[in-house]
Amino acid sequence: MTFCQKEKVWKYQARRIFPCQDWLAQEKKIEIYVGRTKQSELICSPVRIDEIALGWMIYQRLLPKRGVIYWKWDEKKSQLIFSSKIYKLKTQIMPTFKENICLSPKLIFKISKELDRKGKIFQKTGGVHCAGLFSQRGALLEFAEDISRRSSLIRLLGRIKKKGIDPAGKIVMVSGRVFKEMVEALVWLGIKVLLSPSAPSRQAVDYARHEGIALIGFVRGKEFNIYSLPEQVKIT
């Protein structure tokens, strides 16, 4: 399967209805197991499941006991199965980046435009979310698109892991609403800034303030809302 597929649709335009071809995003529900125990379900795009596997481990803050990730994909059952020899981390052990990042409106809008420009599947379908990892100067380091806001971030984390990119001290921008578990995963990785064109939940804001991560939402046009660490945004 692919990220998207062309299908026949009927369009209403200029007071008439006519058939045409349009791109539709594809989705797949997968079941995630650790050993024989079902942990969760995830709706994701049905391609490159290895990225989802690696990303889910990071998103859930799980590490294998011997440093090697053992997993297998059962295509027939749509099951992602991890070895039972993993454990959940209760404290942050990833390298942290203690310095705050100096942000400017120009940098924030630059990142937003780059995320929009890179979203080729969204431009085709209008039916996926995206997430990107950026340097402190706004250079795009890695990018992912997927059917949901959660799976797009999970896929991004998987790609970062595959390429050996150190995310500490970097900036992440997502295309959808921000909720607490997303902030939890990024804080553990040492991410210092999270941007979104949408709103965060109250719990996401509280957690960002407590952990010292700059959370900025409603990045649209020439405006945005700063929910935590407003002192990091400098107007020059």
C-alpha cells in the first residue's frame, strides 16, 4: 500500500456536479503488542512500519533491556509485536540540553512556512498531518507525514532514530493540536521548543511550564500565542 491513492469523486463547482479524480490518504489500524500483551492500537499510514515501530518505542519511553530493539510485523493480522524484554523509563536518562533557545517571530514563521512547503502528501490529499524537526536556526533536519497528528509525530521520532539524529536542543513543529503525551515524549528527548498552528490542551500547557519547554500555538499568518517561557521570544 501507499500513502495515498487516486479515486473517483464527484465535485460540486460552479453550480454543477461532475466526476473527477482526486487523491485520498490511506490509513491502517495496527495493534501493538509487547510479548503476548496488547498495549494499544494506532491508526497510521500503511507504509514503512519500521519507522512506526522505532517511533512508538521512543514515544512511549520504552527501551530494550540489552539495547537492541526486537520487533516483528505481522502483515496478515496488522500486528506490531515487540519482545517482552523491554521496560518503561520512569526518569529522564536521555542527554538534556540545558540552555534556552532564543526565538524570534521571524524564525517561528520561517519554520511554519517550511513545514507547509514540505507537506507534499497534504497538498495532494488535505488528509494527513505532518511533523518536523528543526535546528535552532530553522533548518529542517527531518520530516514526516502520516494520517493522524499522533502517528505523524511517532513516525518523525522513528526517522530521527533511524538516522541517528540527536534531537536535544532542537525545535519540533507539528500540524495539529498539542496534547500532554506529545509534550512528555519531546521533553524526554531534550526538545526545547514545540510549535503548532493549532491549540494545546490545558494539561499540555501545564506540563510544558513545569518542564521548561517553550510551547507556542496558533502560529498562523503573522500571529501566534506563547503558552510557556515568553521570555525566550525576542522581538528585534
